[in-house]
Amino acid sequence: MAKLGGWRLDLATGYAHHSEEARAIHELGPGEGFDLGGALAYYPAAAREQLRDALQACRERGEPFDLELPFVTARGRDRWVRACGEAVTDESGRIVALHGALQDITEQHQGELALAESRARLDAVVRVLPDLWVVFDADDRYVDVSDPGHPALSAPWSEKVGRHLAETIDPALARQMRAAADEARDTGQLRSYFYVMDTHQGGRRHFEGRSVPMDGGRWMILVRDVTEIVHLEHRFRTLTEVLPVGLFETDARGWSTYVNPAWQDLFGLHGTAGLGTGWASAVHPDDLERIRATWAKAVAEGGHFAQEFRVRRTDGVERRVTARSNPIRRVDGQVVGHVGSVVDVTQAHELDQARRGREVAEEAARRQAAFLSRLSHELRTPLNAIIGFTELLLMQQPAGTPAGPLGHVRDAGAHMLALVNDLLQLQQVQQGHLPMRAEPVDVLGVVQACTALLDPLVRRCDARVVVDVAPALSLSTDRRTLQQVLLNLASNALKYGRERGGEVTLRAAASDRWVRLEVRDDGPGMTREQQRRLFQPFERLGQERGGQPGSGLGLVITQQLVQMLGGRLAIDSAPGAGTRVTVMLPVEATGPSVAAPHPTAALPAIAGTPIEP
């Protein structure tokens, strides 16, 4: 029953005798036997040497042995055995034989290995988890802890173990923790609670706690330090509260869940009056149905919202505002809410109504540029902080853990930062603040640099890029700006051309005093109506509902960069026939602003829809 067999090694004959159970362990038939060499052959190399040394020491010096060794049966099965032996002497004290026992301990050894592996895995999980867990007995006294030196403890573990919970922390918090454990035991549902506490390493920290019932009346609390998340949200809320722009956030239904003070002042709805669908009460009655319909469509389709309407506050003041919003998407693409801004455009509207001339247009442009510049610079720093702290928190999570809400914060922050950067660049281009320097530029070198930068996108789109540039073609222009123009046009051709396996052609050739650059794709093409809307800011022709990221500002920026280089841009496209974008640039440029040396009217004609400077 113990799987224990006996053996005897006759030193005179070198023959090993085994009992019936010992032969069964070797998986030998009745009567089968072997000499010492045959017995050792059942052990792998390292174990064989260990057993041979033990047998030799026992034979020469009478030293007994007790070993646990790997073992391979006559049928080739891997086992573990315990081999014990001692010397047998005659009347004169001379060692004449060795005898001992052999036991199959495979199941015991495998159980010990499994237990050791389980303990190792548990220890590894405990080490990498940022959470602290503490176990209490039925009388609420400290029993065990995952890390005695964890910074989340309110006092050193040596001062806590064996003491009652209410003796070391605020009694009200202790009752809350125990009540949560009782509730979880009664309902089977865990409940989170938040609290603030001073730690034994100094500093006041924010924590999320969960109480878990255990057997025998014991219970456990899981504690996570959420101080950085709380501070992150506080900084974000502080940012929104000081901005002079009305900001709002909604849930997936389109109901407002947050409005900042600037929004409340603009609508005249304070406190919770503007939450849910309360905003509708401040919209001018003549505009209400239109706004409701367009907002419902944006929510249903998960799209963007951009409308101008009038607000009539309870104090009788009427304002004209522009509202814009973007959907907030999870990593799986599902819309979980919307975030947007509301800007008071009353003054700009009144100026436009009163003057209707160049002075009004210049003033509106200046105000818009100042607003974009201020908004962009004020948002970039906190957005970078939000993304950075979120990435840091994600790095602290165990490997394989879903990003969850932190991933939503990170993705939304990255989207907002990209939009801010595009707005800032557009404002710089419009104000002429981009430094430019004319220099001889090798067109082929610029095109090759662009294709190298576009290689990851080319691979992702499974596309092919064809380069057709006349040899030794050069012009005098700003190299960085020319490269950005080509990158913008080629990346658009890759993203919005044929979905898979498409071809994008980059062609350049000289034409009198001009260089003609073409970017052509074999995608679905565009209608005339789409081409007329193509260079409007934030216009993406319905692509905002697709999988390609973007803000709708890339082509607007590209158009203005081409004009700053003294050139002209045109679109030639038709449904099902692909799209060709043509850029004409002068061979020679003068001055630091890279202006064309010839009037724009002298530019040669370009096929397609011209985009005039």
C-alpha cells in the first residue's frame, strides 16, 4: 500500500535482488533482475552519479544514504523514488552486502512541486500588485498583511498586528469598513468606498477600499492608493473652471453630466440646472427645435456637433453662441459620451451685422487667432500632464490587465492634444508666424524623405507608393514647409484612398519657371459637392465616422502653406476615378517669406478645382 519495496546488493556477485514491489516500481515482470550497472541505468545521468557515489560510500565506509531521485521505468515512464540503503557486515565486521528500501514518491513529489509553484505564483502576484490587503479576525483584530512595509498603512505593521481596527484608525472609518464587509457577505456584491488618511510615511493620501468577507468570520480589506488620479481630476476640473470658454460633458445618451462655470454664466443656469436636458430651457424658442434635432442626430450617429444659436437667459439677456462637440470613444470604438465647448460670439455677430466690411473681417480674424492661441497654449500643458500621469498609472498595472477607465482618459487626452496642436499650427500659419527660408532644394531628396516617414502607414494600409520625379529637379523654397505639404497630401491619399492594396503616385516635373507636383491615388474619389467643402476647417466629408483619425484641419493648413510658398493647389477627382492633387510652385523664390517672384495670375492653368490664394 505504501509502494515500498526492498532490495539487496550482493557485493561478491554484484547482483541486485529486488522484492516484488521493487520490481513493480521498475515495471519489471516476476523474476526479472539485473546487476548493479543495470540498476543504475534506470536513473538519469545526474541522479545516476549521485546514487553511484552514495553506494560507493556505503560499500567502502558503511555510510547509509537516503535519497529522492528522478527515475525512468522499464516502460519509459518518468517517476520519482526514494532510495534508502545501509551496509550488511559479517561476523568479522567486513561489509559483504548492501540492502535497503525503494519507494515510489511520484505523487508526493508532484504535489510538492505544484504547491511550490502555486506559492511562487502567489508571491509574484502579491509583489506586483499595487494594492494592499489586510486580514482581520472575527473580532476586527489585525491578523495578516500583504506587505508590512506598504506606504498605505497608517502605522507600522508592528504597531497594528493583534490590535483592534478602531484603535489604529478613525472609529467611523473602521465601522464603515466592517459594514461594507457585512454587506458583501449578505448580498454577495462588493462595494467600493473612498477615504482620506494620513500614512505612517507622512502625507495625506486618497484611497479606494473594498471589504471582502472570508471564512470563519474573518474578513479582508483591499486598499488602492488613488491620490494621483484624484489630483489629476482636480487639475482637470481646475483647468476647466478657469477657462473663459464654456465646456460641457455628456453621457452616451447626450445628457449633460458636467458644465463649467463659464458655461453656467453664459446660459444663466447655475448649479445642477444645466445638467441632464436642462440646457434646452435657455435656448431661444425659435432655435430650439433645430438644435434638438441636430444634437439628437449627432448623438445617434456618434458624430460631431457644430451649431450657432441664440441663448435667452432668465434675466432677459440674449446672447448668440457657437457650440461644438466631439464624441468620446472607448478603445473598441463605442461612444460613451461627448465633450464640447460653447463660445459667446455675440460681439462678433453684432460687429459683422454693423460693419459688414473688411474692418469686421480683420477684427474677427484677430479675435479668433487670439482665442485659438490662448486656448491652445493653456490646454497643452495640462493635457500633457493628464496623458503622462495616465501612462504612469497604466505602467503600474499588472501585465495583461485591461486599460479600463485609465485607457479612456489617455485616449481622450491624446485626441484633444492632437486637435490643440492642429489648431495652434493653423493659427501660426494664418498669422504668418511660421519662419521660412528659401534655399536650393532637391525635389527627389524631399520626396524620398517623405516616403521613408510614410513607410509605417504604407505597411498598415497594405499600399504601394510609386515615385516618378524628373532627375536633377530642384527649386528654391523652404525645405521643411515643402516636405510638410507632401507629407500631408500623401498621408491623406494613403488613408482615404483604396482601403487595402491601393497605389499612391508621387510625381514631380519642371514646367517653364514652375515645378509641378502631383499626388495621385486610386481610391473612391469625390463628388463636386464634396470638393467644394473639402477646404473648410473641421470638414472631414463623413470620415469622422470612419476608423481614420484626424481633425479636419490638415488640408486647410496645407492649402495655406502652399500659398505661403507662392504656389497654387488644385483638386481633380471624380467618384470611382481616384483623386489627383496638383501643386504648382515657382522655381525661384525671393526673401525670407519665400514669396513667388511672379504674380499669382502668371501661374499656369491646373486641371481640376483650383483653390485660389
